[in-house]
Amino acid sequence: MQAESLEILDKASVAPAQARAIVRAIEIELVGAPKALATKNDLGVLRADLRIDAAGLRVEIVKQGSDLRAEIYGATRQMYMALLVHAAALLVSLFFLVLLLR
């Protein structure tokens, strides 16, 4: 314990037992502080982890994008085929209608 800390508390009319308890509690907090605070190294590790996660997300987005493109291509192809079938059915119907009206 620092004698100066006890003197300051003594001048503030704090009982000696309470003064010692206060100084001891502050010392305990100061000893545990490095465990609670992040260091530059901790921040560097976190930054590296974030970069790795961001790169992984980019890869996943590209993969999802290519899958989505394939689905859109398939759906577009089906739509055009359905349109072609409907157009053919309409032409056949018109052909038979013209034959019946003659």
C-alpha cells in the first residue's frame, strides 16, 4: 500500500480501517486491469480475424451470386420455352380456325 494514499484518506477523515480497505480494493483493481484491457497485440489479432472473416464472406457472396445467376438463367430459359410453346399453340389454333372458316 502506498503511504501517500493512506495519508490522503486520513486527511479526508476516513477511518484507518476503511482507508486501508479502499487502498487495497484499488490495488486489486489495478492488478486485474491488464486482463480487462485490450493490448495492441489483441487488437492486431482481432483485426486479422476480421480480415479473414471478411475474405470468407466475399467468397461466400461470390458463390451465392454465381448460384443465383444459374437459377436466373434457368428460370429465364424456362420462361422463353413456355412463351415459345404458347406461341406455337396459338399458331396451331389459328391455323385450325382458318381451316374451319373456309
